[in-house]
Amino acid sequence: MNKYRKSRAYAPEGFFECEGRGLQWLGQAQQLGGPRVVEVLGWSRDWLDIERVDASSPTPKAAYDFGVALAHMHDAGAPYFGSAPEGYAGTCYFGPLQDPVPMSTGQWSDPASYYGQGRLLPMVKLGIKRGTLNQNDLELTQRVVDKLPELLGRAADDKPSRIHGDLWSGNVMWTSDRGRNEAVLIDPAAHGGHREEDLAMLHLFGISYLSEILDGYQSAHPLKSGYQDRVTLWQLYPIAGHCVFFGGGYVSEYRSMCRSLL
């Protein structure tokens, strides 16, 4: 098997182990019909070895099949909202290789507490610490957090899902290296979360054949009513992360998104 090494000198403690165990945890769902996940070959403090995958262009059928498989992966579940990947007890991370930030883990039993206390508020506070966000942004975010039970609607009753956690289009590779066109997941921030988080990330920066992916997903696990109205809500966390990483126009975008929910 050809190998690809992902590396960074002086990586944060546990960064590559967390990613490696996250890939393995997501990969366990393949026996339940989950999507292909890049195979892990080993890791150390400063590197992660994975299988090398040859890229190709997606097809509508491959996109539909990926949607079905993604639903099965989510259905594999997690012990809690905020659970780390199985076998990992250190810090989890979210963000680019050169600037990952800690991602809170915990044992939240409901998505409102998890998303507010474990995701939105910590990320905005980090933005304040870095100087890209301010106290007004924290107050605005707190208003959204206070309204989460209402904003979540029927999705507030969902159980924890096994999610990729950073499922933008760049982390969904398409390949035909096994004789058929299929998606392969890479670079996760895997944890126990809400299934709609991954779907909202697919919307965020665009992915080929999104409608086919969603059709496949809905065929395997119909989403709760009002799903489309919650896409912006779930996109708040990655956009807040982009405020932390990049600042700039993401700050005004984050503020506008929050206000649209209030």
C-alpha cells in the first residue's frame, strides 16, 4: 500500500494521535454501511501515516451513495455529545494543520448544551483572546445560545452521532482506485456531535452534487422537519473558527449569521 505522511514539527500534544484515532473510529462504521475512510498506517508526535488515495472526479451516483453511507456512519453513534474518538483521552482539535485550536470534549446529554457550552462560546472566547472578536460578539453569541432549544426544534431530541466534525468539500476525496467511483473521508475532527453539523459543513463551501448527497442521506435516515432552517445555526461554529484563524470578512459574516437567528 502506498503511504502518505502528514507531518508538522512541534505539533500540539496529541494532535496526530487524535486524528488517527478519529479516522479509525469513523472507519469502524464501514461494517455498518458507512463511507470509506482513509486507512491509518501509524502516527507519532509529529506525523501521521495514511494510505495514499488517487483522486478522481465524482459522479451523481457516487454522491448519492456517499449520502447513504454518511447517514449510516452517523447512525453508528457516540456515547455522548462531545465524546472524543474511541481510545483517545487527550485534547481534541479543530482547524488547519498549522493552527489547530483545542475543541472541547465532554459528556453533554443534549445538543443545546453541547453546542452552546462546548462549541460556540469557547470558540468566540478564543477569538476575543486573539483580538479578532470582542465582548459584543460574546454577548451576541450568548443570545443565540439562550435561544438554542427553540432554534433546534425537533432536532433537539436527536441522539449523539458519530460525526466527521470538519466535513467541508476538501475533506471528501473522490477516487476510483478500487474500481468504482466513491468518496473517501480524510482530515476529521471526529467526535460525538449532531448529524446536521456535518451536513451544514457540506453546504458551507460547496461540494459537487450536494443535492444527490442529501437525497441519499434522506433515503437512509430522514432528517427532522425544519432541517433547512437550521443550516445557518450549525455553520456558526466553523465560521467562528474562521474568525479565529483568519479574521477579516468572516467576522462580519459571523455577526450577520447570529443576527439572522435572533
